[in-house]
Amino acid sequence: MRGIALIQEWVPYFTVGGSTTVVVLGSLAGAGFGVVLLTLRAAGRLPRAVVWLIYWLILAAVSLRVLNPVDRDRLTVFPPLVVVFGLAQLVVDARMRRAGT
């Protein structure tokens, strides 16, 4: 978050409220997209590539909606975070598939 504040030319400082917001929204996003992955897995015997493609399309659509209005700073900071988030969830999904859950 400090990097985002610096890019936006804000004075970076720490607040409990801001940190709580980041943690809560991150948890909600993780849970929400976890449900998306579980729903896609439960939708039938879709090939893994199809599940991942649908997942990435949904993730991209939601991310672009959240980034509205789109500007250079947001496009610099958030897409890499979205990619890391998506890859982390797909790694967890792959581990769950290997474990048989």
C-alpha cells in the first residue's frame, strides 16, 4: 500500500482502519474467487484448462470493473497484483485436486 500511496503522490502513513480495510477486502476477494473456482470445479467434468480460462475471464472482468476509472497508475499497480492473486488461487486449486478434495 505504501507503493500505491507513493505512486499517487499521497503522503504515506499507517492507519489501523486502512490496514483493516485491506485485510477484510482481501479476505472477501479470496473467499469470493475461491467460491468461483469451487463452483467451476463442481460444474461437471470440465477440462482443467477450460476451468482456468473461465476463471481468468471472470477475474479479469471483475478487476477491470473495480479499476474504473482506468488510469496509468492503476494499470501499473493492480494488474500484477491480480495475476499473483489468480496464480495463488490456481496453485491452491491444483493442490486440492491432487489431494482429492
